[in-house]
Amino acid sequence: MSALVEGRDYYLENGLMVLTAYFLKQRGYCCGNDCRNCPYKEGRVIVCRKFGRE
């Protein structure tokens, strides 16, 4: 994976790095950590492909 690009892959909020939906989609799976911009969320249910749980 190449270097992260601010604005495309992440942004800073209150001194914390927040990953974008673009980056998370490129990663290719849900980590199960309820990320704010998770593209694998469907409504309020997280479809987690890596761990096979909801």
C-alpha cells in the first residue's frame, strides 16, 4: 500500500486521524471497529467480511 494522502485517505479531526470511506473501501474489508466512515455499514448493521459477523 502506498503512502496515505491527507484529504483522500484520511483527515484530521481534533488531533485524531479519521480514515475516509475511500481508504476503507480500498482496504477491501471491514475491521469490525465501527469506523465512522465504514463503507461496509448498511444502515446500523456492520457487515464484516473479514470476521464473518454482523
